[in-house]
Amino acid sequence: MNVYKLSVKTQGYYLIEKDSYEQRTARRPPWYKVSDNGEPRYFAICPACNNPVQLIGLYKLPANLHHPYGKHYGKSIPGVGLYDQNAYEWCPYSNKKQNNNDGKPKRSQSMLSQQILSLLVMHFDKVIWLLSHSTGVNIDEALAKSMLLQYRREEGWLYSRATLMNIPWVFAYMTDNQGILFKKMRDVKLADELVARSPEYLEQTAQHYLVKSKNCQSYIELGVYYTKHQSEVVDDRLHESMDMVFTRKVGYAAVEEIYRKSVLFDFNYFNNLVNFSDWKSSPKNEQLLQLAQEVLGDLIR
Ligand SMILES: [Zn+2]
């Protein structure tokens, strides 16, 4: 991996780079340690799964390497962090990563799943803001509430591929099919595309709300769900994405897929938002935070 953090309690992480690592650790234990045979070792925490990692090539790059990287250590390190085998096996940075991309496998309750849940509740306003931008569909309070309720029913925080880095996207991923008719579209091109694929049923208003076409006499539903969550590490950089699928239901007919796009997870964006000290609160944001607390708060231990 090309990123690290130093506290299991926080979400924020940094690029692996010698000078800033030295500054943040002051070259002191528990981060700097000497092995039994006198080799210096440098430790940190995996920002995805909270397991201890060792930084390789920080001072001397092994042959064939162009930059230092972090690798899971496989054991607890006093003062750094506890080892969690299950979290490691499902970590997108792990070499042992499970390849089965079907279904939504779950882990049992753990420190990691609890942390994911509490970060989601604590930053729910930012999660909704980011998802609205990332997917192109504006999430209003009613939609946010419906998503929270479904996430609770699906126990989304226990999804095995949930990490501390992908919280917003996995939240959406674990909310099944949600109705988006009469929602405002942030991505106007996406709105055009959906209307073009359903001209007899859909139109958009001047403010880019997707509504039922005036000429349409039938009952219609326009929905969205997410599938095919996948991850890949290339040159130590993590790439993660999922498919966003738009569905249409007309009267009693079966649901049809009308459009599909890929949503890339912008980890940095979320990292910056969570750690952005100038984030302004607003009545709308306060309401979102309260809503998350109401629906999920009792699950946080
Ligand atoms: Zn990890």
C-alpha cells in the first residue's frame, strides 16, 4: 500500500513518505523499533483495515522498487495496534484478498465494524454530500432516511469488504433499490441520458428534477441500486469501484435496467472531508446527523 496512518482511532491517513513519517513519529517507539537481530523496523497502521503494517524501503529501497510501501505485519504490535485476521483477509490491500465478487459476505461484529458504524453516524452529513456529488443524484432528507433504514436492515456495517476508507460508497452499496423519481439530479448529463432512454415516461424540470412525463398515464418507478463492488491494487495504489444501476418499472410489468455507470471511490476526497476543519454546519446537515443518530445510534457500543 502507498498510504498509512498512526492511530487506530482516527480515519485520516497520509501518503508513505520518509520526511513526513519522521516528523509525525519523531523517530520514536512504538513506530521505530529494532528487531532481535538489530534490524531497524518502521511500523504504522493500515488505513483500510486498522491492522499493523511495516513500512518497507523507507530509508533504503530494495532492488526493483521505486518507492517505499507498506505491508501488513500479521501480528499485534504493542503500542501500535491489534491484529485482526478477518479484517486482514478482506482488506483490499491484502495479498490474500478474497476474489469472490458475488453477493455481500458479512463478518461478525468486531472493533472494525463498530468503528465503521460510528464514523458513518458521526460524519453522515459529509457522507451524503459526497455521495450526491459522486453519484450525480441529489440525496434529500427523505431519501437519506430510506437509505439509513435499509442499511440497518441489511446490517451494512458488517459487510466484509467495508473498510475505514470506503464508508460513503459502501453505505450506498448496502441500501438495495432506492426510488429516485422526483429527485434533483446534480449530474445534468446523467439526467439527459436517463430521459433519453425513457422519453415516453420521464422528463426533467428546469431545475433538473427527474419527473414523470406529462404524456405518461401509467404508474412508474425509477430506482437505483449498486452492484459489482470491486477493488484492485496497482503499483501499491488502491482502485475501488461499483456499478450504479438505474431501473424502471411501468405498471405491473417487470423491472427493467435502463442504464448503468461505474462509480469510482475517491478516497482522498472522503479523507479530506472528514478532516476538513472548516466544514460548515447548516440546519440541513444537523438534521442529517440527527437522522443517522436516530436510525443507527443504538447500535453503537
Ligand atoms: Zn489492511
